[in-house]
Amino acid sequence: MSTTLAEALAAARRRLEDAGIADAARDARTLLDGLLHLSSTAFLVDGDRPLTGEQMTMIDGAIERRVAREPVHRILGRRAFSRLDLTLSPDTLEPRPDTEILVDTLVPHARRFVSDRGACRILDLGTGTGAICLALLDLVPGATGVGADVSRGALETAMRNADMNGLAGRFDVVESDWFAAVTGVFDIIVSNPPYIVHSVVETLDEEVRLHDPILALDGGNDGLDAYRAIAAGAADHLVQDGLVAYEIGYDQKASVTGIMREKGFARIAAVEDLGGNDRVLVFSKPVSL
């Protein structure tokens, strides 16, 4: 006897609950939605639809991976971010909703640059999937961007995402350890760099520790290595009134601000996430630099 869509969802939820997965119902629904390309109303209007053996095998395999603590969107191989659909790879972080705050904070600035000078050039350091830069290009049609990353695999993923979302004509990549291979100047330099303290990395949840690239998580002994590296080179790659914007850890506002002020930058914005934690900082390049 065939298993229906509704029965498959219920069974998946139970297996995840039995394995101790938090939000088992949500994860089961997201997996089946993604695997079967379902509409938002499928379980209401099509719950009695029988699934094929091939579909059940695919669902079973995905549930097993989730039971083993592989994140849902890693299993699906893609994730929505801003208005984009992005592919993931082992070389990239999984873009998370908090990072959309960084994008939203920069959109008015990028639009202002486009309005004032007809263009806005953006450099995304540690670009990973390309999420930040590509989301900005999507929301600001007059902008162009470069994604820099030390990982060639990440750059291949970023270019694939640019292609998928119709942004390849305004996006390029460079394999670079921060600014080492970057040329030219930009209106905005943006980064969601590794900022987790080295000693904390091994204590992270399995979903993060076993599946996100450590290179993109480990910020050194105090979590601030990447901010120092970016602060040291940013002025040479910014136009006179350019901006530097970061995602930060919840307790890093003062430290990152201090690092930037030592290089002459002025903080012009500090934005909290929905949980009330410091999440985004924006700095301007002073005239004296």
C-alpha cells in the first residue's frame, strides 16, 4: 500500500522527535517541501496524494541525515536568503537570517551612492556563497560587486549563485586572503568574517561544528583576527567617503569599534538583531585617511 504525502510528513516528524531534534515538525515540513518541490498549500489540498517508492527513498535518506544532525538546508543543498535562492557547498557557511540585517542596513547607502554618482562598487570579503554581495546587487540595480575568498570552492559556489539569480553580469570573484589579491577601490567593503573565539569552536552545536567550514568560523584567540586584517587594509581600497560594514558577535561591538578607530574610522551605525543583540556595525572613512 502506498504512503500518502500526509502520512510521510507524520512519519518524518515522529522519527525526528524520537531522535531528539528540536523543531521536528518544522524540519520535517521543510525537508518534504524542498525535496518534493511542494506548494505552500500542498499538505492541505493534496495530503492524500500517494508517493512513489523513489520519493519515499529520497525522504528516508534525508531524514536519516537530519537524525545524524546534518542541518536541513545542507541536506537540501540550498537556502533562501533575502530575495535569492542560494546553493550551498562544503566550502561555505550556510547564510542565516541575521546576516540579512547587514544587507538591509547597507541598501540605503548603496542606493545613495548610485543616485549621487551613477554607480556603487561593493567588495565582499570572505564572500562564501556570495549571499551578502549578491543580495545587495539584487536590491540595488546600479551596483556591481566583487566577492573575495581564500577558498576556491567557495568562489565557484558564489559564481554559480550569481548565475542562478541573474546577477553574473554585475558580479566577479577573486581568490584572495583578505586584501592580498584585491585591486582597485570600492564604495562599500562588507564582511561577515569568522568571529568565534578559537577555544569556543569545538563547543559549538554539531550542526555548526561538523558541517560549516572551520575556516569561516574561527576568529583566532580572541575572535578578532579578521577584523584586524580588514581594518589594516580597508583605507587603501575605499573611495574617500566609502564605508566598511561588518556582522559581529553579540559581545564584540566595543572591541571592533576600537580596532576601527585605531585606523581612523568613525562608527556611523550600530544595529541590533531581532533578539536585541549587537549584530551590524558600519564605519566611514574619514577625510584625513
